[in-house]
Amino acid sequence: MIILDLLRKQDYYAYELNKILNKFISINESTAYAIFKKLVDKGFVSYYLAESNNGPVRKYYKITKIGLMQLEEYLKNWEEFINSVQKFINENK
């Protein structure tokens, strides 16, 4: 959900995306790349190659229309979950 939300705002190359993720959750590089691949395989994300001014060609990830729809579903489910937890906490004080 975090990756899709980041990609909703802009395209990122893999290393940059992984660096941002590590500000919020601890994830090693190989795990991150496996997640990126899974998102591509599911059609939630696509990628393209672009020249870099500072080295080799970079693989940029971009959210797809299917990915946007999935993100909306994830966000809806997340909100329902948070509301249920809050209701439980309030009723059991």
C-alpha cells in the first residue's frame, strides 16, 4: 500500500523508492526488489528505463490504472479497519 501510494504521486527508480521506504519501515534491498517485481506481475505497477545523468540507465516504476484501483480498495479497507479498532477501544475503556 505504501509503495502504491508513493507511486501515485510520482514515478521513482528502484533505489530511490527503497530509500524512501526505509524512512518508514526497515526493509532490505532484496525484499524491496521482490515486492516491486510482485507489483509488476500483478499489473499494479509498470516500469520504464530512462537515462541517468549520474551513471547507468535507471528502471523507473509507475502506478497503473489497475494499481490505482487497488490502492483505493486498500485505503478503503484500511480506513474500515482503523474505524473498527477505534470503536473497539472506545467501547472497552
